[in-house]
Amino acid sequence: MAKSKNHTAHNQSAKAHRNGIKKPKRNRNASTNGIKKPKPIVNMKYMFQVSAGYGLVFVFLSSGLILSKI
């Protein structure tokens, strides 16, 4: 008896390209999902919106939140 097939990638890239491979959508503001939310983080939603007008960007690092200028 023949061995059963374990894996194939046949036609998968054709299926992926049929509707085009698109870049993931970038969110306007960084998500705070999964972050424990003390009061400053809750207010961060509004902080992002205001700072966007001034050309400021917030960067999440494991050590904390950093403000950088564009």
C-alpha cells in the first residue's frame, strides 16, 4: 500500500494572488489591547489624537512608551 500524502502547497499561491496580496491596513492610532490600563493609558487615546496634529509619534517599547518627532 502506498504512503499517504502529508503536505502539498499546490495551487495555494495562485489562490492567494487571485484577489491580490494586500498589505495589512495600518491603524490611525496604536492599539492598546493587551496592555493593562492604568489611568494614563486610558487617556492615551486622546493623547494620540491631539499629538497627531503636531507631528508627534508614540512608540511602544518593552521598557515603556517613547515620544518621537517625525
